[in-house]
Amino acid sequence: MVQIKNYFMKKLLLSIGIAFAGFAANAQCTPLQSWADTTDYGVYPDTIQNFPPAAVNVAYSSDLNFKVPATVTAEVAGDDPLAQNFIGSAIQKFIVTSVEGLPPGYSYACNISNCQYNGGTNGCANVSGTTTQTGTFDVVINVTATVIVQLPLLPPTPQDVPTSFTGYKIVVGTAGNIEEIIPPVSVSPNPANDVIKVSGVAASMKANSITITNIEGKVIAKRNVGNASDFEFDLNGVKAGVYFVNVAHASGVETVKFVKQ
């Protein structure tokens, strides 16, 4: 039975994503309110988009937003018959116990001091600092989640299962032309109704594509860059909510959030 629980929790946690945590102070970030009254859950950015690139001796700050479902849903359980036994079980809480692998000089903090969240809540965390060391830093997030497991003929039992997440990274390059590391991409108007214009895609970025993703990371539009610097996207038929313009370039991905009204 323990093996079944552990298998299920691993599947659950991989489905809901991760969150950074800190214990000294609250993060200077505000959770995305678009999740507040919905059943959507997930994390942004994901490990495909990852964190924006950094530079030595340059102040760095990046947010991670997340929401955990209140109960185990059929979507979380998928087609696995063992996991389906736990559909409807309450997700009591989750807490991030540590974050490993950040560049020297970087710190992390949740938007609440104890980094413990109830099921069904949304939050955010901030990674910030200045480093003197270049390189690719693989980040590992260690999480413990608690699910209330209801087994036949037994009272509801909280099950704590620790797990770790890999795949996140921060690439730190040499300081120089900061515009090449963090390009000045802009989106207008913001909020938007029918059309948005993406500006500032400089040739020095060596950008190859622009995508628009929703808060779950699903791509709703994509455009190859070519030699252009400004792009328009038609938003007719796109639901109201929070979206992200992602410009993939030689140094990573530049992401700009916008709201579709």
C-alpha cells in the first residue's frame, strides 16, 4: 500500500509543478489573481521556458507563479487504475523544504514566510541576487506534499511524501551588452482586446520564434521571426485571461505577460 501511495504522489506532484521557497522573508511578488476563482492549476514558467538568463555582477530577479488543486482530479489521475483510486482525495497542503543549485549570491523566498500552502491556493516566489560566477546552474526543488487518503474500512489518513524536481536551470553569462541578455521586448496595448503588437525584437538577439502561451503553458499562437522587429497577433477568439509572449533567442527566452480583456 505504501508503494501505491508513493507512486500516486509522484504522479500528482509532477502534474501540479513546483514552487520556490525561502524562510527568511516574504518574496517581493504578487500571485497571479487570474487563478483565484478558477479550478485551473499549474506553474509558470515551466521547465521548457525556464528562467530568463542572467549576467555576472548584474542584479537578477525572476518570479515563479503556481497553484495546486484542492483535490485529486481525474485529470491528475489520468488512465492509471491505481491513481484513480484516489480521485476526490483532498490535497491538504504542500511545503517546499529546500532549493539546491542556485548561483552563488542568489536567494529565494515565497510570498508567505513559512512556504506552506493549502490545497487549492495560488502563490508565487522570487529568485533574486547578484553573482560573480558564470555557468549553467541546475536547480533542484525539494517538496513535501500531504494528501488525505481515504482507504476502505480506515479513517482518513494524511500521507506525507517528499519528492524532488529537476529540469530548472539558470544560465549566467558574462556581463556586457545587457540588451543582448535581457532584450527590451514590449507588448502593447496591455491590457488588450483584439490585437497586440510585440516590439523590440532586435537583430542582435538572434531571435528565431515568438509564441503566445496561456497560463497553463499551452501555445495558442506562434510566429517565426525572420528579419522583422515588430509583430502583430490577432486575439479574436482568444478567451479573456492572462497570457505570455515568449521570444526565443540566442541567450534564452524573453517573456512578457499581458492581459486579454
